Amino acid sequence: MKRINMRKKVLAIVLALVLMTGVGAMLWFLQTDSNEGAAIPGETVSAGRWYTMAIAADGGLWAWGSNQNGLLGDGTTLNRNAPVHIMDDVVSVSAGYGHTMAITSDGALWTWGFNGYGQLGDGTIENRYSPIRIMDNVVAASAGRVHSAAITADGSLWTWGWGGFGQLGDGTIEEHHTPVPIMDNAVAVSAGSNHTMAITADGSLWGWGYNRLGRLGDGTTEDHHSPVHIMDNVVSISVYEGHTAAITSDGGLWIWGWNEGGQLGDGTTIDRLTPVHIMDDVVSVSLGGAHTAALTSDGSLWTWGWNLGGQLGDGTTENRHNPVRIKDNVMAMSAGWWHTGALTSDGNLWVWGANLSGELGDGTTINRYNPIHVMDNVMLPDPVTTPFAWNPAPLKQPEGTISTGWSHTAAIAADGSLWVWGANSRGELGDGTTTDRYNPVRIIDDMVSVSVRGSHTMAITRDGSLWAWGANGNGQVGDGTTTDHDTPTQIMEDVMAISAGFGHSVALTTDGSLWAWGFNGHGQLGDGTTEDRHAPVHIMDDVVWISAGVWHTTVLLSDGSLWAWGANGSGRLGDGTTEDRHSPVQIMEDVVSVMAGCAHTTAITRDGTLWAWGFNGYGHLGDGTTTSHFHPVPIMDNVALVSPGRTHTTAIMTDGSLWAWGWNEFGQVGDGTTEDRHSPVHIMDDVVFVSAGGAHTTALTADGGLWTWGANLNGRLGDGTTEDRWVPTWIMSTR
């Protein structure tokens, strides 16, 4: 079989996931929060009708299978039975029937392939063999048969292409060659064969277009040219040819429409005009041409329906009218026309089913009835970032002297000089270039605190001035623009603490005021809206501690109460739900430190107890399980400092010993292995400061030594190489 071995790399972008997949039914992460659809999606594999698209861990987009009308995007119409590289910096992809859509990290939407009905959205009906840019500020996209749909950052839903059955939703049956606005407050969309479904912010499901066999679910078979309400409390939706599936907030899976092959999973082959309940505890669903795949919260993958090509993956070609368990440890999956793909927690891509055009990507055109491994290091759809890390001090915001980002690192020496190294594609190092650096480079002097994330950096000078630089597509630098900066730019004064999220930033001024700016698709700024802010806006007062996660924010008030807001997938806010919050909500009391990670959060209470909650797929909460928690759970005692990374966590005990646990593929735990750890393991002693990144870790020892370990692509460890390190490696003295 053909295997693509790509350089292990952690993404330099935060993705959120879209609750809806397109006709390609894209892979998405284990979250069922309806508001997640308002952020840049994280679909990393999408199975189209006779082809497959996948995003590698470095953001590179790869394609294989049928290439009719240039739908692979490689500039040709040649079929490919092994992956070919298409473009870079991609964060989401949707494979349709004959055209493809992709979103890059700057929010730009690109399309290519068949364009006979204007479904590419470029104002023409000319086929495109390579990606062309269509619109900006896009957070979700879905490719149907001959129409397309996209959601922009403000929640507006746009459609274009053929509208013969009313599937565009504009009240007509006209085709449009450029995007037209349809509705507001959309958080997820899925374009099917000739119908469209969308979820609004209140959890309402809406459908329109072709309704043969009841695929809209409104109890009729009448087409609808404008959105009609179907059901409530929906957090995810998937459509394809003739059937539709939805997941409700309680994890229930509901399906309706065409059922000839048993694809509804209700034990019959009877078509259903209204939603019928199939199973519970479902976190993801993806529909193929006439089969269905579902993922439950324990990571098990289930399939059912038509199986002529082996697309169910059960080793047979027999149709199944009820769900059949296929594979475990699955993070995401995607059902194509007659084939299926799954992404396991180790980043491996597995495919099976019909392979007529090489859509399985194994170098053959042989059908596969069981899952086969075709690709390594596929981008995990779990958004990734690094929390801001400080030396602990009860109810007083400390200064961050080292900060470990997605793929770059920053440290402040004893003389106040700021040193950075690692990836630099967006100018995040601040040295006036976009050249990666494998050794520390001196940037600016008189610094007291620094915070880095995926691709932007923030630092405070001794006089309280805040400076920022790097990626600025969502205004996260805070200078009122969306222009990237490769040198430091002054933002505001009287700042005492900072924390960089992926696409947003927060700062604490000396009077206790909290300010936030940047990407706000999940309400992570806390201003009660989901509008991006390109300059600081005031959020609340009496704040003493701040920490920005990927798409959520946490703070402590002077009374020790912990507050959180923003994205809440996997329960990362800790309020017992998975509902996004656009304004601060109180979580717990008597807290002296809080650190927001990627999709999990940690806090230390006054008695030294470490608490954790949120996503736990790699055991990074440290409770000995891989079960996510929606409320804080106690982990260990006598903790002085905690720093959660992407999916690993580090903590310093009161005796100075450093402990780590969670995802360990690159050695980021630092125990000399690459085995995941579900409970804390001892790493080193005499540690006074630690910062956990996407897949690497940085620590400062009492003698001023700076140590790093884990993934080293782009030279992020700063040891002059790009070799991963499984144990702490000395880098420099900060004295």
C-alpha cells in the first residue's frame, strides 16, 4: 500500500470545527457545541464522490482519486491513485460531487473543479483546475452537488450555484454565479445533492431545496425555496444524496429521508419524512451516498446502510440496516459516495470501500472491505494552542518570562532582553523577516513579560507598554488593522499582564481592567457579541489574573472567583454544558491560578489542589482516564504552577519538581518516551517556571537554565537542530 510519511509537525493555526460537513461529509473533532460552527472549521479529511482530500499536519492540502474537471486542483484532469500536493496553509476542506472548497488560515475561501452552474462562485461558468480565491472572512464552507454554501465570521450564510430545486434558499429557483446572502446567525451549514440544511445560533435546524423522499424532514415531500424550520436543540447536521442526519444537544442521533439501503439505521428500509431516533451518545455523523457513519463519545466508529463497495468496512459487502461497530480510537471520520475514511487519535488516516478512481489513495484501484492505512500525520481536528504561563502568586498576575507557542518560543533574559526562535512565516518572531530561526534571536530590550501563540506574539516593557507583532488576520495584534507585522508595534500602556489566544488577545491594565481584541467567533472576547475587534475593547473590572485559550478566555477576580467565556466544546468552560458563552460566567471560587489550554482548562485553588476539565482524549486532564469532563475535577495536591498545552499538561509542585502528562507523540511530556500518559509523571527537579506548547515544552530551572523538549520542527526548541527531543535539553542561561 502507498503510505505518505510527512514530517511530524504541529499546526501554526487554530481551527475550530464546523458542526456541519458538506456533501463530502468532512472529518471533525469530538465536539457537539452548536456554536462551534461560528469559528474557522477544522475539517481535515473530506471524502467526495470519487475522490478524497486531506490536510497534513503542516497545513498542506493533499488530494487523490478522480480528477474530472480538475476537481483535485492540481492543474490537470489526470486521476491520481496516490496523494498529490495541492496548496498550503489550509485549515478546512470540503469535497463535493465535482468541485472542491478550501479555507486557508487567513479566512480566504478557495474553490476549483466543475463550474457549469457557477458553483465555484467566481462569476463565471468556466471550470477551474487550480484553486481560485472567492471571498474572505469565511469560517465554514460546504460543497454540494452543483451548489455551494459558506458562513462568514459575522454569521451570515451565503449560497451560490444551481438553484433549480430552491436549494440556494433565496426564494427562487434561479442559479447564481456569485455568493448571495440567505440568512443571519448561522453557525453550521451542509450542502447536499440538491438540498441544504443549516443550524442557527439558537440550535434551530432549517432546511430548504429538493424534498423527494422527505429529505428535508418537515413531514412532506414538497420542495422549499426558502428556509423552513425542522427541529430544535440541534448541534450538528450532515446531508448527502437523499437522507439527512442531525445530532441533538443530548447526543441523540436523528435521521430521515431515503432508506432503500438501510442507511437510516432504524432496522428497516422504509423512507422517513420526519426525524427518527437511531442511537445515543453520538458526537459526530457523516453521510455517504447511501450509507452512514457515526462516532460515539468513546471514540468508536459505527457504520450502516449500503455496502456494495465495502464502504461500511466490516469485511463484507452486505447491507446493514442497523449500526455496526467498525473501529476504535477514532477522532474523526468522513463518508464519501461509496468509500469512507477515519482519522485515529495517533494522526493516522484509514480508508476503505470502492476504489474505482483511486479514491482510497493506496496506489491501487482495488476495493477494500476493511480499513487500510494510507497516510501518517494527518492534521488532527482538535484546535491547538499554548496557554500563557506565569510563576504562581495567589491573586496577583505574575510576569511571564518564557512562553511556548505553537511553533515558536520566546524567553526573557535577566537583563530584560527578549529572545525568540522557531517558525516565522507570519513575522511572529519580530526580527523584521519571515525566516525561521533555529537558535535564539534577540528582538527587543527592557521586557518583563511575554506571551506567544500560534502566529502572534505579545510583550510588556518595564514601563507597562504593550507591544505585539505577527499574524493579524483577525486583528489580534490590536493596532486597528488586519495587517501582519514582522516587527513589534506598540498597542497600549499601563499593562501588567497579557495572554495571547490563537486569534484573540487579552490584557490586564494596572487598574484591574480587562481588555480584549481579535477573533470573536465564539464570543471569546466576552463583550456579548461575536464580532471581531481590531483594537482593545473593555470587558470587565476587578480582574487580577487572565488566561486566553484557543477560543475561550478565563479570568480571576480579586475575590478569588473564576470566570470563563467563549467556545465550550467538550465542556472547556467548566459550567456543566457545552454551550458557548459570549459574556463571563462564574465557574468556581477560592481559585489562585487559572490556565486555559486548547480545549481544556486547569486551575489551582488556595489549598494547592489542581483541578482540570474539558477535552481529555489524550489523558491530558491527568485523572487516569480519557473521559472529558464538563465540571472541574481534582487531579493532584501541592501544586504551585500549571501550564496546559495543546493536549498535554505540565505542573510544578511546591517542592520544585516538574510533572507532565497527556499526549506524548513528540516526546513533549519529557519522560524519554513517546507514550501518552494519563496521569502525572515526574520529569525533573528545581523548576521555577514552565510553559507547555502545542507539542513542545519549555522550563526554567532555579539556576537560570532554560530547557526545552518535544517537537522541533522549525527549530522551535532552539538547540540549533530540527530533531525532536524526548527529554529536557539545555538551551541557554537566562542570567
